[in-house]
Amino acid sequence: MIGHELGGRYEILTRVGGGGMALVYKAQDLLLGRNVAIKILRQQFVHDEEFIRRFRREAQSAASLSHPNVVSIYDVGQEQDIHYIVMEYVEGQNLNEYIKEKAPLQVDEAIHIAAQICDALDHAHQNEIIHRDIKPHNILIGKNGRIKVTDFGIARAVTSSTITQTGSVLGSVHYFSPEHAKGITTGAKSDLYSLGIVLYQMLTARLPFLGESPISVALKHLQDEFEEPRVVNPLIPQSVENIILKSMRKNPQDRYQNAKEMMADLETALSPTRRFEKKIDFEDDAYIDAQKTRIIPAIKPDQYTSKKSVAAAAAPPSTRNLPQEENEEEWEEEPRTQKKWLKPTLWIGIPLVIIGLMIAVVIYVQNLVFVPEVTLPSVVNQTEEAAIKQLTDLGIVIEEPIVREVKEGFAKGVVFDQSKPEGAKVKKGSTISISVSEGVPSFTMPDLTGKTYTEARQMLIDMKVPEAQITKKEENSDDIEPGKLIRQSPSANTESDLAQLQIELTVSKGSASFAMPNLIGKTESEAKAIIQSNNLKLAKESGGVKREPSYFAKGEVFKQWPHEPNEKVDPGSEVIIYVSTGYPPEAIEYTFNLPIAPAEEGKQSKISIKYTDARGENIDWGPSQKISHVQTFAIDLVLAPNKDGVVTVTRDGQYLDSYPVKYIDAKQGTVQIPQIEQPPTDPTTFQTDENGNPIGGEVSTQSANNGNGNGNGNGNGNGNGKGKDKKNKDNQDD
């Protein structure tokens, strides 16, 4: 797929991930000039029309979401048998990878992440979209620290389709809600349960429920209690543990009523007012008890005080709980003159009758549930038909589909393996898997002399050679033109076992090639000098130079074609360089004047600034700065209609905040400058005058906010930056 242009618009650049359902690629949107992520369905699912229909419908529904913490879906399409979804490209890592590297996380960081996920869920739930598969793998962390939730709505398509037969959904069982595990309808509270598990995992570095199989884990969600977070990690505040305990209640009615309620709890969890919060208490666990197997207590003889009691005790267990009639006749005391033998007889006889009836019930139930055992025979070396008949006659079920593969030493249609050994004792109705040989076809190696690698490979595939058994080896050759075979192994007319065959095709690379130099960012004259010194030449087309607007500085090379940097290239190859004529007319150069405060007024803090704009991602604004009072920094951005800006600040090595600068706001002059609160002052660090102002040349907070202090850049009286269209700038240059 690399290099393929999908839908006439998306150029596939590289593969960045994949799962059981789809492969994910980074691509370039040629129309809008931006990077996107494209999720392409694996081939085994493209012929399932019902799944495709659900998949497209859910993806289109999720495309309606627009939220800073939700990965945006841009497009859903199909090209022949390729079904794909185009979505926002987030450069960073997923939360699962982050947890593996750093868990247990700091409490404030985990709360910050969970609150952003909760905000995304609240937006989705208000739009009647349930995620159904909240887990760390579906949560992305951008390089600017922003959390993005992906794959909204896709879980419905997965769980409603035969794709579940592949087992691809079982990887999420550790985050299933109890209602999800039971297979009943899930709602917004199910997402909150899964979020509770994610928060638990971030703070403890472990999952609440583990098991030997997905089924055992699902049962634990239904029946078992988990080890409380503070037992695992005592550093977790009680207020935070309460959030986890409430979100992970098995009864949905005991959980948060909606994502907004949970988010409000997260935002105040670390406030001083909740420092001494008590552990949350729930009234009962009747919901859990209802999921468990009940034990019927034993019946004692002295419990029977009436004729009805004896009858109830003698009845089968299924009828013991029927209500008694109100006009029940009770035992009447016999006259004192009754015979002496009657009472002992009753005391002995009644228990014997009860025991006899209970034994009869046990035998009856055993006969109902008893399944006879059979001894498994060996069906290896039998034909498929004979093996199936023998096993079926014994009451053994053959698992479908039957495994079929080439097996040396076994003729086609003969069983060469069975999943359970000969002599094993199994119940009637048990299943067994058998493997049947497809035979051992012979293969005669053809003569591939003079063919290109593509021609030779296709010829072998047409002869039923598996692609995995064909390998390519490249060598330089001055005699054979590039792309054609130098030699083949095995040699022509060699007889081979196709199952064991390994073919190596050695292909000419022509004369010695070398890595293409990187011309990006060089001036036109520098690029031409590099091309000449590397025995390359400019293409005849347009003199090898094309000039177009770009987000590189005027006169710099922003693209080279057809050879990318470090790509193998032959001497004498032609190259076209694209030289920037300056920013496009729709671009805006905008100066964002950002006030930043130290951690404590009068004490030095180390400030690092990165920015993202139309020129690239996470670019260093400059060397780190040391400040001891509020200062305003001028960050020059280049914005495009399809590329807003983001400024990210780190203070003393810790992430401080990110400030979005939208194109439309810059164009209209409505960019909001953050208001900085005066940090706490350490009076020992400098002297002050009679009005409390620092002495010694330090810039006051007021002057910094008014844009009159050091580092005010292009700020005006209220601290706002300035932006101007590139077109206006060009007119001024004229």
C-alpha cells in the first residue's frame, strides 16, 4: 500500500499500526495538504456485506462528533475491495503504551487524563453515541499532551457482526462492564465502568480482573469483587478511590448517572475540601448476590410442625418453596391414652421416608445429568470420511472448519492429526478437531532467465507457489539492466516438494546506487550544488526546478521528486526540486504574545516553548528561558485555513499548558490571550520600594501585561498579538 494513492486523494506514506480488524497508515491528503490517518479493513472482512454495512453506518455516525478530545473522522470510502476510514492523524502514542512505560502514574496526571476522556464521552453521549470499547489502546496522547479518544461507534459494528468469531473483540474483555459481559444492551454507564478500570490501571499499574481465559475474566466482572485501589497503592487519595469504586459498581444504578457527573467529581477530587473525605459506602450488594449461585440450606427434622411441613420436606426441591394454604390442618396432640408404640414409630418412620425420597430425587437428577464417557480412538491415517463416521458413531462432534493443509508423508484426504489423544476419556457430545492433508504436490522450477522480478514472481504465483516462499535478493551488476534477474534458486527444471520449496530470485540493481541526499530546507543554489556533486542531474522538465507557494521560507526547497531523502538512487538519475515562492496568499503570519509566570515570583523558573503551525509539529521556539517574574514572549506563527496553531509551555521540566491559536481568530483579531494570576511572592529574593514594586530593573506584572516590559514582542496595550494576511504583507513589500 505504501505509495498508493487512495481514492485519488490520499497518498499512503507509511504503516503506523494495526489490530485484528484493520491496518492503520499515515497518509497525505493531497487536496488539503495535511497528514491524516487511514484505517483500512483487513481483507478477510471485506466480503461480509452485513459487517461492511454496519461498519460504514457507525463510522458515518461517529463522524458527527466534533470535540477537542475526540479523534475526528473526515471521510469513509471504498476503492474496489478496499474499505477505509480517513481520520485525524495524532502524532504521539496510545495510553496503553504510556501505562506500560510509566505506571503507576502520578495521581494528578491520571486525573487529568481521565477528565479529558470523560469530557469526550459526555460529548458523545449527548449525541446518542456510545463508545462500547473504552480501553487504553483506543486513547491517544498527542505530543502536546492532549488526550484523544478514537474508534467511537466502531465497537457496535464489531460486536454485531461475524467478526467476533475471529476473537478480535476478546482483547477488550478486561474493560467490559458486567452488562456487556452478559451480552445485554449497553449504554452510557457501561462506558463509565470501562473508564473506571482505565483509571484503576493508571494508578495501580495492574488490571482489577485477571483470568486464564476471556470467559473467566468476564465471569469475574459479574461475580467477583476487585482489590481496592488503595490496598495496591496507598498513595491514592480516598477521594480518588471513591471515584473508581463508584464508577465500577456492578449495578449500573449505583454508578454515576452520566459522564458530566463523573467529570465534576474528577475535577474536584484533589481539592483541599475533599482531603479528608471518608470512604464511599453502598447500601448492599444484592446485585452481586443475584449473579452468584445460591446454596439451599439443609432441612432439619425439628422444623416440621405440621402435616404440610412433612409433605413439603418430602417433595422435590423445586416444589419446596410453594406457599401453604391458610386453612392448613395442624398436628393435633393424640390423647394420652394412645398406644405407646405409635410415637416411636413416627419418629423413626418419618425420617426414613424423607431420606428415601431424597435418595430417589438424587438418583433421578443423576440420571438426568449423567453423560456417559467414551474412549477416543486414533483416526490418524484414516480417510476423512472414515474418521468422521467413526467419531460420529461414538457421539463425538467434529469441530468446523476442518483444518486442511499440505502435509508431507500423508496422501490427500488422509487425517494426519487429532486435537485429543488416542485413549482419552471424554463425554459424549464433546468436540474434537481433526487435520486433513491436502497432499504433497510436486513442482518443476521454470526457467526465468531474462525476466524482470515482477514478471518472474507473477509467473511463480500463477503456478501456485505461495508468496511467502518467494524471496528477493538484489545485487549490483554492470552487465544486466536493473530489475532483471541475475540468477534463480533452485535452477530451472529442478523437481521440488512445493510445501518445502523456498525460491530466491537475485535481481540486478544496475550500477552501484547510493542514498539520495536531503535537499529539503536548502536554498536553490545549495540544492543544485549537492545534485551536481553527487553525480545527479536536474530533470529536463521545467529545467528541473518548479516554483510554488509553500510554508517554507521563500527560496528554500520544500520538496524533491521522485527520490525522497535516503532513498536508493543510481548515478545520473534525474531530480526535480520544488522551490518555495513564499507563503500561500491565504496564510497568516501571526505573533502570539504569551505572558508566562514563574512558579514563584522572584525565584527563577526555566521556561521551554514549542509550537505547532503550518510549518510543522512541535517546533522549538528557541532556547530555554529563565524568568523570575511574569514575562511576555512573542511567538511568531504561520497559520493556514486547514492548520491552526498550538503553543505548548513547559515550566521547570513539567508540562504547564497548551494554548490553541485558531486561524479564523487570528484573521478576525479575536485570539484570546490567557490571563496570568500573580504567583506567590518570596520577599527575600529582592527589595521593593514604598509601593511594593521590585527594585533593580525587574519588569512588573503590570508592564508585562501591558506589553511594555521585556519580551513584549509585537503586543499592543491589552497584550494581544498581531496577525496579517500574507497577501497584505506582499502589498506592503511592494
